[in-house]
Amino acid sequence: MTSDTLIEEINTAYQRLGTAAEDLARADRELTEHVRRVRLDNAETILEARNERTASLYLDGLLDTEEHRRLEDNRARAELDLQYARREVERLHLIVRLLGTHASEGIGG
């Protein structure tokens, strides 16, 4: 692997990491906004619930929709993509350190 190839691969990995972080942030915002909208649209009923448990169950029922599941799936997928991108960056860091160690041994040896 040449230095230029490694540099290009590292740059690509960092770009993927940045994109994955942005995608996760967007998925978080969309899910949070959806929950906020549901709570606002049903605030009166939630507030009238006899206790916190009843309010929580009512909100869970309101969120039991295809849209909410889709948003949760999007967020989970974005989280996995971010974890993968982080592992790829870590892998490349290990390669760089390994190459640095080999180069140091070659110079000293």
C-alpha cells in the first residue's frame, strides 16, 4: 500500500465518518420532532391522565405508528453506520501506527 493510497483511504474514511455523524444527527432531530409533535397535539389528554403511568401508556399508544417505527429504524441504521465508520477510522489508525513502527525499525536496524 503506497502512502498516497493510504492517505486517500484515510480521507475517504473521515468523509464517511462525517457523513454518518450528520445522518445520525438528522435522524435524531426527525425522531425528536415527531415525538414533540405528537406530545403537543395531544398535550391536553396527556395532562388529564390520572397519573404518570397512564400518561406514559397513552403516549406509547400514540407513538405506535408506522411513521414512528420508520423514524426509529432510520435512527438505528444511522447509529450502526456511525459505528462502522468509527471502526474503519480506527482500523486505518492502526495501519498507520503499524507502518510507522516498521519504518522506525527499518531506520534503526
